[in-house]
Amino acid sequence: MADKPVPTGFGAFCWSQLNASDAAACEPFYCSLLGWSATHEDMGGTTMSLFTRGKDQIGTLMQIPPQGAETPGSHWMGYVWVEDLDAAFVKAKALGATPYVPPTPIPGVGRFAVIGDPGGAILGIYEQDGPVDPTTPMPTGHGAFSWYELTTRAVAPCIAFYTALFGWTSQDWPMDFGTYTLFLRGEEAVAGLMPMAGPEWEGVPNHWMPYVGVTDVDERFAAVPGLGGTGCVPPTDIPEVGRFAVVTDPTGGTFTLFKGLV
């Protein structure tokens, strides 16, 4: 979770997308808060916003189509890069995943699928077209995604699911609130698991939480209300790791601001 190169390659997170109930309200919020720029692309009747930081591509923003009473709220969704999407999708279903979107092409880019894990947290899986170098570095520093954390009540089922699906291993990390779980690919930490235990989690669905690196957590947290967002967890230290705060955008999309110690 510290400020160091973000894991890349097969079995690591490779992309983040905000699915928003009001994309027009979200775009200026993120650009102002994190220094991103946005360009728009027509996706066959749907407009997608591509967030960039200089020459770095950071993430995408999509408007959620109306689905009546079943329309989901705004949420960030991370994608894990896999070598064989079809095999990963079949394996995920066999391990108990809920299939939401089957393997689907993104013309000229690759293919993706969307699943729900045994606790109901939503995750994307992604296969890139053509020859690729899985060691290409991911963006780091202010405004770049730096960590992904599964926040769930289904701790044991999810550890079993993700270790089987992606070949990750798990390592317990004792903390003040209990046991945090690190997911590892070899010796490299690629994600974490936070157990949801206690009344403070009432009404919060199981979910994957993205962390965005910032140079000053307190300063960016203070800026959120003026941009239309909400502070959920104030700036807090994680001993020997860094400082974080949890915020939501104007439509309820939740993410964490983070500054590592090194």
C-alpha cells in the first residue's frame, strides 16, 4: 500500500472504471480533486469519458443506463488482467461467482467480463488483444490508483475464491481492528481484504475499494465538500503504512485517498 510501483501483469489489477448514475456530475469532481483531464469517446450511442493525467491513462467513466428500480448506484469497478478470459470466466462460475457480463469485445482493445464474487462484490476481468508486455509499469503518484481492497463479510469464502481463480496466496496481517488479509502473487502484494465486522458497516454492501494516491490526504479531503462530494472516514494513520481517508463523489461513488510513508 505504500508509494511504490503498482503490481502489473497477469493476476494484477490493470484498470478502474466508474459506473455513474450521473456522469456529468462526476467528471468535474474528479478532474478538480485529482488533477485528471477527460476526453470523450462515442461507444455506439453511449459516451465514455477517459480520465488521463498528462500522458497517463488513469480510468474511465460510464453512465449507467436506466434500469428502473434495479438501477445500481454509482460505483468504482476494478479489472484484473488475465491471460485467457474465457477460461477465467468459466473457472469463476465453477467456483461460485455470479456471471453478470459474459466475455465481451472492446473493439481494438481487448475483451472483458464482469462477475460477482461469493460475497457479492463486483469485479471485472480483462484480456488484452494482441502481443502485450505484462511488465509495462502502471502509473504511480498523485492521481493514480495505488491499491485495491476487498471489503467483505464473506472472508473465508472470498479468500478461497480468489486464491483459486487467480493463483493468489493469502497472508494474515494482524492490525488493531483484527486481521487484514494480503493477497500475494509470488512475493508481491496485489490486493487486500478488509473484514466487515461491527455496526459501522450496517447497510454497506460488500465491495472492492480503490485507493488513489495523493500528495496530501488532509488537503484533498478538505477539498471534497466544496466540490460536491462527502467525507466518510476522516484522515487516519495506518501505522507503518501511511495515511488514508474515505470519500464519495457527488453521486455516491466511494474511493480512498491514500499517501504512503515511502
